[in-house]
Amino acid sequence: MDAPDPALPRLLADIGGTHARLALQRHADAPLEAVASYECADFASLSAALQHHLRSWSGPAPRAMALAVATPVDGADAVRILNNHWSFSRAALQAEFALQRLVVLNDFAALALALPVLSETELEPVCAGQAQPGAPALVMGPGTGLGVAALLRPPGGRPLVVSGEGGHATLAASTPREAAALERLWRRFGHVSAERVLSGPGLVNLYVALSELAGAPAQALRPADVVARAQAGSDACCAEAVALFVDFLGSVAGSLLLSFGAQGGLYLAGGVLPRLGALFDHERFATRLRAKGRLQGYLAALPAWLIRASQPGLLGAAQSLR
């Protein structure tokens, strides 16, 4: 692949399970232009969505492209995006758009690359603490799935990203009530990963499990319905589903912070948490995050923030072309 050329006009994309966010840049230091979000279900392919977006652009044709995609990324030519119907060939995409450079990376790897360029106004404090300079930072978040990545910042070196599939690690219970809910999900799914609970669909999975435990028929709700009923106080199962969601999120976050030694702090992303509003109880989350026995003090020293930037995935995609 060619060496980076900062003068190349570039097309940036952040592709999740539900939405495709696109933007263009005239060169590396230019602002994002023609920023738009599309429903993936509205397009037969990634190429169709990209071509549709370019028709609204009057600037120079992009010669570089960075795609942040919600799927494991390796060196294979074929890329299939999890949680939606899109797949593509790197070689075919590069030829179709006459690109000099194409970068494909995991969507949470892109979020990790965006961390150094986020301003304080784009970060909402969740847990107080002090980040250690140069230490690894962790970014995770529930959306259509659960993404996880870490940013390593060696002194004097280039930032490095470690991306994985931590969202598919086995989810553990910390209370009898959580065990009862997970037992219902074990029956249904066999293996219950963190993503089965900590995602938009996971909120619905929790609601269904709790309805079964209550002996009440579960209604056909969407994630937004679960949140709305919890916020209105009109459905006890929905309210408990959101509360358990926050507990599980804190527990998983604490485990990942320990696993990565992420003394650079925790950054929370994804589409679910901003929609919870006051239901995302910071104190409740912090209590569960720190509930790790002898390592409670270690975790109590680490800060956490909720990313409030409008397009952090696109910012990270732009960073990947540098």
C-alpha cells in the first residue's frame, strides 16, 4: 500500500451494524465536509451507499479512503460486516473508486485513534480519577454490538491500537438476580456473551428475560421502547432491564480495565448510553466497575468519560490515514 499522502482528498466512513456515517476531507488537515448518516438497511451494499453519498459532493474525487467497520479486521481481501448484510472486497473497492490508498480498520480501533484529538468539551466525566500519562487507555461501548479497543501511547513513539472482540467474551453474574436473568438467556442462546446484554438488542434480551422471570408475556419491543418505558416509569421490567444493563456494563468495564492495565482511563462510546440520559447512573456504574475485591483501590483511581463528540469514528478514520 502506498505511503500516506496528506494532500489526497479522502472519503471517510464509520460503518456500524445499523448506521453508516460518511464524510469527506479535501486533505489531511481540512475539516470534515458533507457529513451524513444513512441506514445500512436502505442500501444493498457498501459501494451503493458510498456512490450515493458522493453524488452530493462537488469537491475533488477522493483518492484515499478509510473505512472503520464493525467487524474483526485482518489481512484478508474479503470483509464482512457483523450485524448487517454488507460485505466487500478491498481490491474491488479500491479499483471501483480509483483509490491510491485504502485503509480498513475496526470501528473501535478508529475510536481509539480519535482519543488524542478529542477536546475536553467532547468528554462528559463519569468517574473521577487521574489518568497516568503514557498509560494504555480503554475505549468500549454498546451500540448494535459491544466494541472494545485500547490505545497504547509509548513515550516518544507512535500511538498503537489493540483491537479485539472483547464484546464476545462470556458474561458473568455478580448477584443472584443477574444469575437468574442470565439463566434465561443461557436457555435461549447457549453462550451468553457480554454483547448479548450490553447492546441495543441486549436491552431487549434483558427485558424478555425479566418478563419471563415475572411470569408476564414479553411484548415485541425495540431498544428505544425499553428505554422510553424505563424513563416514563411505566414498566417495571423495562426499568430493571436498564438498571441491570448499567450494572453489567460497570462489571465488564472493570474487568477490561484490569485486563489492559488501562491506567490511561476509560472512554465510553456507542449509541446506547447517550440515549439513556439520567438512567445511566454514574454512581451505580462506578460502584460496579470498582467492585473487584483486592483491586478496588486500583480501579478507584482511574477516570472514565462518556464521549460526546458528534462523529468520533470519522475523526479516528481520518487519523488512520496519517
